[in-house]
Amino acid sequence: MERMEWIAPCHFGLESVLKREIQDLGYEIAQVEDGRVTFCGGADAACRANVFLRTAERVLLKAGSFKAVTFDELFEKTKAIPWENYIPKNGKFWVAKASSVKSKLFSPSDIQSIMKKAMVDRLRSRYHVQWFQEDGASYPLRVFLMKDIVTIGIDTSGDSLHKRGYRPSAGKAPISETLAAALIMLTPWRKERILVDPFCGSGTFPIEAAMMAANIAPGMNRSFTAESWANLIDKKLWYEAIDEANDLIDDQIETDIQGYDIDGDVVRMARQNAENAGVDHLIHFQERPVSALSHPKKYGFIITNPPYGERLEEKEALPGLYREFGESFRKLDSWSAYMITSYEDAERYFGRKADKNRKIYNGMLKTYFYQFQGPKPPRPKK
């Protein structure tokens, strides 16, 4: 099977988690950069990566990379790429997104139109036509410019991979599914351990944890743009990836995963989302304030996304809320807590300095992943 390069973008600061996921799928890492990981594999890699990766935002087929500091150079080097190897005569193609960082070419709209013209020029000469119907499969491009290096990927995913299909409605300030999965993977939590989210909102942390515990692949219940790329990816490779995912599911397991929220409507929505994901039997949701956070067992995990106070009236309530959270946590003397928040005074009101703190960009919002580590549980006696 022909070896190709694939690019998986992710949240800034979580490249190491995605790299490990890709290696676990059996693919070789070619490069790790800010916000993306490039890896090598055959056509099956597109199918398996889209179905199995929990922390990637999408999967792109790398079409080329080159240096360009003028628009003429961008045009000529884009035209030099063998687009006929990727896009059939009736293919629909466009530059869906262009981003530029520390590069001389920085206008996304100009980059998009010039690259489209270059591709049309190339394909006209190869297919000997003046006009493209573009009524076939879609081949959307995503282009990154970093320090004048242009990297071009053809998007195999379509909708971002955070859209698993279980969360049609999200509560206030939801955390994305891919980010939630990555943050859980940054902790030592395993399926046999207790997990509680006291600010569960639409249920993303508990649902992602339950899907991991039951080995449910995140991309099983959605479609992907590249499913219609008959010229590049054999349809049976998609079926094989889904069959592999089905064979790995083990949802007849015992878990202790809980989600609390003070808003009863939000809790009902979280339950519905869990049902959509097929994990409602693995999670206990309850309407409960953070002041009532408790658990009879030891060595549990709190993984949560407390309110940030983006609106002024919410900001005034934050000191009291984080103080209550810290007081409840202190009663759970052997537990560990992990929280992502952009609230600068989180540690101060929580009442404890984090053992570790990781900066993560949630979209354009700079957040911190605070890690308050409890003792390790004793090893079970043999």
C-alpha cells in the first residue's frame, strides 16, 4: 500500500498526547510541530485515524510543503504539485482555510484565491479542459504558513473530529470533546478508578471517560469527507476500520464515573448526550452543587472545567465558587483534582498551589490545566 504523509492538527499544548495516540495505532511519526503532528501510513491511515483518534481536530492528506515569500512564488510552487494525483476531473476543490504566522504572505483571502488559480492552471493542462464542472467528490484544502513555509493538506474529515455526534446541544461554555479527551489522557486516571466532574455541564468529561473505559472509538457514528474519495481510498478500508472499532467495544464493564451540576436542565441534557453516545449506563449524573461534592471511597479523580466568568456578573461569583470547590476537595483527602480554567485567581481561591500547571489554548482563549495530585493508592496484594 502506497505510503503517504498525513497531518493531524490538535489543540496547542497537547501535541504529545496526540503523538502517543498515533503511535498506539501503529503509525510512524514524521514531525511534531505546534498544534499538529505529521505521520506516515497507507490509505488505511486516513480511515483508522478519523475513526480512532480522540484528540485530533481533523486528518489531512499532505499534498506538499515549500517556502514562499511572494505571491508569484506561491502560485508557481502550488502549480508544481501533481494535483491530478489527488483530484479527479470532476472533483470539487477549494482552499477552505489559510492561516499565516510570522510569514511575509499573510492575507488569507489572497492566499486562497491565488492557490485556487494555480491548481486550476495545473489541472487544465493535465485534463485538457477549460472549465471544471466540480460536481464530484469534495477535496477541501487547508493551508498553514509558518515562517514562510507553506504546508498544504487535503481535508479527509469534513466536520471537525470534535463533532462525535452525541452532543447536538451544548450548555454554557462547553469544552470540546477532543480537548476533554486529551485532558483526561494527561492524568493517570484509568477505567477502574473513580472519576467525578462537579461542573459537568453537557457531560463531556464523563462521556469521553466512559467512551475510553468501554473502548468506543470516537468516530464510529459519523461520516467523513474522504469516504467519497474513490480515486484515493478504497471503500472497504472504511468498512474495515469500523469493523475493527466494533470488535474492540467492551461496554459491559463496571465503572464509577459521575457528573454533577447545579442546573437540573443541564443535567438532563448531559444524560441525553450520554445516551446518544451509548454510555448512559456507565455514568451517574446528579443535580448537586459543588459544596455537596463528596464520595465514600478513596483515591478518586476530579476532572473538571469550572466556570471562567466570561461575563461580568458571573465573575463576581467566582471567588466564592472556587473557595467552595477547594473546601469540598480538601475533605476528599486522598483524591487528585485536575481543572482547566482561564480564571487567573483559581489557585488563590481554591486554597492550594497546583503541583503542576500546563498552559493550553482553548481556541483563542489561554487557559491553564491545574493538577492537584493526591497520593497513589497502595498496590493490590498478590
